[in-house]
Amino acid sequence: MSLILQALANFLNLYYFIIILRVLLSWFPNIEWFSQPWATISQLTDPYLDLFRRFIPPLGGFDFSSIVAIILLQLVQSGLSSFASIG
């Protein structure tokens, strides 16, 4: 069971880095999000980020929903890692 939890924690860690990449790339307005590989990154991350964008509107042109999404993902990943090491 701990192997499955550790694999899930590792997957969430990889997803965390993909979201960080997505957020950093959003600072460059000339990126065409409909061309590859950017479209794949967008398709992987936008459904998760959109959950938070529904409840946290942009304030002053800044999207704080991605910060909340990243923090929640890190909390879940950390909890899974610690739970896997206990079991």
C-alpha cells in the first residue's frame, strides 16, 4: 500500500512542476497555447487550475488562484508522502 501512495505522491510532485512551468510560461504573452508542446501543458494543467479560477477571481490583473492550487497540491503530496512513510 505504501508503494502505491509513494507513486501517487511522486506523480503529484511531477504535476506540481508542470503547473509551475505553466504559470511561468503564462508570463510570456507571445506563446501560442494552441501549438505543441504548449497545448499539451495547457490541457494537463488547465482543468485543475480552472477549479480554483472559478472561486478566486483575478485581483489587479494577477491570478492568485494558481498560488492556492499549488499550495493545495503540495499539501496533498506532502501528506501522501508522510502517510506512505508511516505505513
